[in-house]
Amino acid sequence: MLQVQFIRQNRELVLERLAVKHFTDAAVVVDEVLALDDQRKKLTLEYDETQAKVNSASKEIGKLMASGDKSGAESRKQEVAAFKQALGPIDEQLRSTEKLLHDTLVRLPNLPGADVPKGRTPEDNLEIRRGGDIPTLAEGAVPHWDLAKKYDLIDFELGNKVTGSGFPFYKNKGARLQRALISYFLDFNTSAGYTEFLPPFLVNEASAYGTGQLPDKEGQMYHMQEDNFYLIPTSEVPLTNVFRDEILKESELPVKITAYSPCFRREAGSYGKDVRGLNRLHQFEKVELVQIVHPETSYQALQEMVSHVEKLLQSLNLPYRILNLCGGDMSFASAQTFDFEVWSAAQEKWLEVSSVSNFETFQTNRMKVRFKDENGKNQLVHSLNGSSLACPRIMATLLENNQTPGGILLPEALHTYFGADRIA
RNA sequence: GGUGAGGUGCCUGAGAGGCCGAAAGGACCGGUUUGCUAAACCGGCGUACGGGUCAAACUGUACCGAGGGUUCGAAUCCCUCCCUCACCGCCA
């Protein structure tokens, strides 16, 4: 959620930035926000002044009663009654204005940062780096879903039977590899200074709202109606909400957290060739990074996270590329996002395995995550997050890219975690 | 799930219709004293939204788990919900 104050002071800049995100009717919505905020201030003043009269009259009544002046008290009561009559409609208007202001404000996406490329579609994303070597596979190389069957690593049909499509069973060495990835990623992150958490996998409504899953992305989450809990689509949700309504000390920044969790996504309406095998699932394993930082250092933190994830991919010897997402392809809440994609050699396409974003104050404004600066003033912190990494697609590319007649050769970093150097 | 007790500021904890944005202590911040550390003493110390101001000072309103209600007036009384704790039941 953008800050009204900021919009008011930087109207032109806001419009210009919103254009980079291809947000239509920006001027209309922005001006509506400003008008509603004016209305809100006016009504607030009116309400406060009337209420102040009620309060002071009530105090007098108390004194009059104490001094035995019953008739004086009675006449003051009449006055109060009149004030209160006036207060009702003002209160009603104020509430509806505040709600409308809020509802309008949340329609505005975050402003893209200065380095965000202009552009509308994924083709306009700016590739900033590549790393690793794209392997040439031997004749007869197959996609991961065939490899999974060949080595008995994943059972998609069994998942269909027990739950439904998009909920695979990992088995044998497949399950072991999945566990190895999670452990390796977590260790890699903690040794870089991230604190390990293991969050709840269900969150309440306030938390789903806090990170912006609600109200607009309602249909993408699984909802437990009985208890009104939501299955987390990413551990970003519980992790960022740790700090909801908190005022941190400046010395506590930056906060760096990593956590494993399964992620649950309904992915309603996405079917077809892109969702085959491990490419897109309703439940998948992921290790996440979250940082809560001083506003002045968030872009530095973003670079640090990007290079951290990059090192992790390098240690897996996977061919990757890093994209600076263009305004049109970024998420609603992000100010800048770098996507990591790895090359799936058998499918011959790039698969997104991580998305690292700076949200600036967009999330923290909604969640009221602040810190006390050296002047004793409360300021919003910046929040960032990124995956390190999404397991299924890493698994898919590891299988495909490293297939040899002698089995699937795993990168050295995983040998101890997996307990072997290959799947054979 | 049942029964009981509770939810007050960063923490502990008082307050039981007006004198309460809230005692006291601790923590924290600033200062004095001090060979260092510690202690002692003095002062400060919630949040949000308004008004006001160059900025302050100052000032209004709201907030004592959440939402309603009673009342001229609610942290305090009533209702609903949420949560916590204890015991019982069930259970990895």
C-alpha cells in the first residue's frame, strides 16, 4: 500500500512511475485518493471538534453534580444530546470515507524503482547475467518426468489418487534428494547470516491480508473454512508477518531470516504443457529468504540477496540467467524484482526458480512495521524477500541436465547431503 | 472438547464509572556523581490521525484483546467474538 502523504507530495513522480507499471487510469485513481484524503481530514476535524465539546460538557456535568447543581447539570445534558445527534452522521461519513480511501489506495500497485526497465511483457525483461554452461545432452535424453519414472523418484499418479493433480509423491532417492536440497539450502543461508525459522504453514486472515494475498488474490490460496485459516502460498507470509505492528530498534536492523516450508497454491486455471511434471504444482517445497532493513540500505540488500542466490545456483552447477523484470511483468507489490531462471536441458526452456524482490515500504506500510530512527521518529522499514530456492524445478533441472548413461550425476555440494554422488 | 481464571504501555503490575493515557517498579535513553565496572541521584520515556508551526512549542480526538451496548461520562458495567493460562479429556 502506498503512503498517501508521499502521493500528495510527489503526484507527478507517482504518475510517471505508475506508467512504467502500465497501470491504467493512474491519474484518476491518484486524484481520487487525494480527494478522499482531503474529505477524510475535513470530517476528522469536524468530528474531533464536536467530540471535544461533548467531552468538556460531560466533565462539567460531573462537577455540577458534585456541587449539587442538579438543574445546571440537566441543562448541560441537553446540550450534549444535541452534540451527539450531530456526531452520528459525521461519524458515519467519516467511516465510509476512510473505507473508500483505503479501498482506492490498495488498488494502486507499488512504484517501480529507478532501475526497473520499461516494458510490458516477459520479452521486455532485461537479462543482466548468465552463468554456468548449458549442457549438450546425449542422444536419447529425456525430460525429468521420464527420469523420475525410470529411477522411481516421483510418483505423479499416486499423488493423483491420494490427493489430486499437482500433489506428487516423492519416493526413494527422489524423496531423499528433496530433503537434501532443503537442508543444503538452509545451511547455505544460515552460514551467510540468515536466522533459520520454521514457520506455521497455516496463517490467519490478518496475516494473509498483511502480505497482500488478501483481498485480491483470495482464489489463489487454499482456505480452511472451519477455522478461517489459509495455507501459505510461500513462507514469506508468516515470516514477514512476524513483524506486523512492531516497532524495531534501529540497532536490530537488518533482520535476515530463512525458512523452509511447503507452499500451497491453487493455481486456478493454469493447465497445459507448462504444468507438466514438476514445472507447476499445487504443493511444492521452498526455502525462502526475508530481510527487514533500513530504508537507505534496501537496494544494497537486494543486490546482496541476488548475489547470494547466484552463488547458490553456481554451487549446484546449474546454467542460469538473471532477469531484471520490466515494469509490466513485475508483481503488484514489488518495487524491483530479479528473477532467476535455470535451463532445463531436456525441455529446452528456462524455468523460474527464484524471484528476489524489494518491496520498499509497500508491505510494511500495510503491516505497520517501523523502526525508531535516531531522532526518535517512527519510520517504515523496507522489506525484501526471495527464494533460495524452489525445490521442484531445481530437482527437474538437476535430473535433466545431469543425466548420463551412468546415472544422474549430482553436484559436489549435494554429495554429503544426499549420501551419494549420483542417482543410478 | 469440558470447567475455571484472565487479557492494561517494551516488561512486571495497580486501577473496579468522572480527579486515568493510565500508579509503582524494571528495562531503555539523556544528565550529574564516579579511578574502571557497578551503584546512587535527577530528568525523559506509548501509538495513530487531525489542528497549529519554517520547524518546534502547543493543542484536539481515538486507543487498556476486538466489535457492539448502557451512561451526560467507560480501562472500569452489560453482550458477542478472539486469544492466553490452569486442570480434565483426547492425542503426535
